[in-house]
Amino acid sequence: MKRRIAWVVLSGLLVVVTVSSLLFTPAATQGRLSAIPFYSHLVYNNESPEWFLSFFPNFGKNSNEFSKGWRKKLQILETRPLAVATVPFGGRGQRDTWVAVSELGGPAALVFRWRLLLFSPEEVSRARPYAGWPVWTFDHSSVPAWARVRFSITEGLLICSVSSDSHDIYRLLDTVDGRAKSLAD
């Protein structure tokens, strides 16, 4: 009888710990500046991205811009903290990389990642994963020919890079994982 009670208690504890670890990401890993290299030029960093997003009034509002079903799902980004920076990685054409990092939080990041893995819109395709993080590519006619838009969802962060070099997202993921110094340091 005691073994059965101990087994039930330990099994319940395992379930509680597993579910809470999936739904909660510690605040230390959610710092949006932890994904931006230390030598970057910070353009925008605010808890409310309304001012920055006001420069893009038509993105997602017109049915020709983005898949209809995903416009509503992307509205979560309008209320999340945002940091935007330029990074002089020096890729092809020596263009700076534009980096946007948004804090999604633990459960929202997990749900968003699974939506992309299972039901990604037609403009989004999977790229080569890096260091255990899935990476996606955004291809759309409104994006300039030189720009490679890549993004990843890590522990509580949506990290996006727009550059001429498609490998810049991997450098940002190295920064998040602590292999390179970040602005948060």
C-alpha cells in the first residue's frame, strides 16, 4: 500500500513539474537584449511596440499581404515587448543585418512554435535547424531581392533577422545560447 501511494505521489509530482516547465520560462531567459550582439546599434527597445509598428500600417491588414488565417495569430506581437537593432555582420554586399526580437513568454512561444511546425502559412518554410532551435524562412513578393528573412522561436523569444546573408540568424542564436556576448551582458 505504501509503495502504491509513493508511486502515485511521485508520478503526480513528475506530471506537475513537466507541465510547469513547459508553460513557464524563467524571466532570465526572456530578456530581448540577450539575442542581440554587444556591438549592435540599438534602434528601438520598448515594452509597447505600437510606435515602431505604426511604420508598417498595411502589413497583415490587406488580404494580399499575408495568409488570411495567420493575420489574427500574428496580432499577439503587437502587444509584446520589442527590440530592434542593426548588426554589422558584414555579409554579402556589406549590408548591416536588421534584427527584431520580441518577448513572447513561455506558453505563447511554445504554442506559436507548434503552430509553425504543424500548420505554417504558405509564405513560411522550414530552414536548417541550428543548435536544437528550429529556423524558418519568410519568402514574399514584398521582400526585396537581396533580403533573406529568417526567424526562430527560442525559450520565450521570437528572433528575426533581415539581411543579405541567410546565416546571420545562426549568429543570433549563438548569442542567445551564450556563445557570444550580448547587449544584456
